[in-house]
Amino acid sequence: MATFKLNISDRKGRTVSREVKEKDASPFLGLLVGSEIDAALVGEAGKLKVTGGSDKSGVPLRPDIHGGARKYILLSAGVGLRNAETGQRVRKLIRGNTITEEVYQINCMLDGELKVEEKPAEEQAEKKESADKPTKT
């Protein structure tokens, strides 16, 4: 069965990582990049929009390539190509837009607001103080 690492972000820029395994991961199989799914599957309220992802070896999913297979395509811009000069084209390995069992990471956007538990200010101050103290050797 499939295991996915979900990176869920909201409009305020907060991101939470969740791992879904076995039966919880089955609703994600077959989804396309850009499709929406109910966020109750991961314990949030609202809808999740799949914005991208990558497979086990780090090959990114590209929304304009159909299927779930890996392909070498000629890129001039967009997902999977960084720092291309004007007019430069590079043949790169890209995975299609369908989520299969080979996909490891799925990036999602939540239409609502994430519930992020923040640590109390006292704990953060204690950690800061202990980091500032010099250690004896």
C-alpha cells in the first residue's frame, strides 16, 4: 500500500506536515494535480487542493504532463527547471500529473485556516536562555 507525506499549507503561509498510510492514503491515489479533496481525511476542516508533489527519488509532478509515468521532456520554464536563461531549453526527467504509489510527497493548499499549536512563550524563553549559556569543557 501507499504512504504519502502531505505538506498542507494555508493562505497565511503556515505549513503542516502529515503522514498518511495504508487505508488513509487510498483516497489520494488517482488524483490529478489541481483536483480537490475533502480535508476531513487529514483532520482539518474545508477542502484540500493538490498543488504538486514529488516521487521517491525527488522527481517533481508536473501538471501539464498526463499520466503517472516518468518522462524526459524539453523544458524552457516552469516546474522542474530552475535558473534557465532566456531561450535556453533543457531535457529533464518529470513525472506526470497523476498521483500513483510511486509518489512520496504531496503538496496541498487548504482553503481554510490551519490550526497550528504554538509553544508557550515561557518554553521558548527557556530554550533561548539555555542556548546562550556557554558550556564548560
